[in-house]
Amino acid sequence: MDTYGGRRTRAEQDAATVEIGYALVSAAFAAAVLFGAVAGPALLFPLPHLLSAVLLRLGLALAPVVFMARVVSVLVRFRRESQPSQPGRTSPDS
């Protein structure tokens, strides 16, 4: 992929790979925690059938949303931070 007309260096490719892995792992963790918090009581305690079904469905509906939101937010932040503030120039702290 081109970055400002040039090719990405190996270090930039490695950084992108690590960031993608981090985004996926942290998103899976966040989705699992949310699912456990919402649907956990339905799985652990004897609740009325309707409440149990609602909690399970709510957990199953919210977990993928949280997963995607986390992946997108991490990757957008990475892309924003990896680009210099002005094209053709490096940032002062690089």
C-alpha cells in the first residue's frame, strides 16, 4: 500500500500487523466481558424464562456491536497517529 506516494517500510507493515492483532484481541475481550456482564446472570442463576431469554438475546446482540466498535476505534486511532501532521514532513517527536 502506498503512503504519501511511497511504499511502506517493513517496520510500518509490522506495526500495522501488531495493531490489527491488538484490535482483534482487545475487541474479543471487550465483547466477551460485555456478554458475560449482560447474559451471565441468565446463565448462572435460575431466572424467569422470559428474563433469561431477553438477557441472552441482548448479550448476543450487543457483543458483535462492541466488537466492531472496538476494532474500528483502535484502527482509526492507529491510522490517525501513524500519519505525519503535514504530508511530506515528519512529526517533531519522530
